Amino acid sequence: ICVFGNIKLVLYDMRKGSPTKGTFQEVCYGDDNYCLIHIPPGIANASQGLGAPFSIMVNVTSEPHDPKLKYRRINPKTDEIPYDWTRGNY
């Protein structure tokens, strides 16, 4: 949930066997488009604040945090996820 400003959320399907594997979805939300977004397992995600002076995002989870769970972090500056973050904002 974006409580101030606007944010671009980029989703990338990394699920094995998914018919949409390797595709992107972009969602811009915040002051101009309030919404709650559910991200299923296997979908990589990253956010970028849009506009000035800043954006505030709140993460509301559907399950309690499990410290034993391993999350995979992917450097956005590699080719593993071929998204161009230098593109113009919305």
C-alpha cells in the first residue's frame, strides 16, 4: 500500500512451468491509484518511487514473518531479470 506519493511496482514471473514465465507486469499506485496488491510465490518484485519529494510504502503481509524462510535477493543491475530501470517514469 502506498500511503504517500506514487510507486512503480515491477513484477517478473520466475515460476517454472508458468505460461507467463519471463514476462513483466508494471503497476503504478499511490495518490493517483490506490490499491492493494497480492504477489504470489515465484514472482520477483521491485519498487521505484515516482515523483518528489518521496513516496511511502507499507508492506502488509498475509502471513507472519518466518525467520527460517530463505528469500532470494537478486541484484537489479544484472541480466537475470532484464528490466531497464533507467526508462522514464510514468
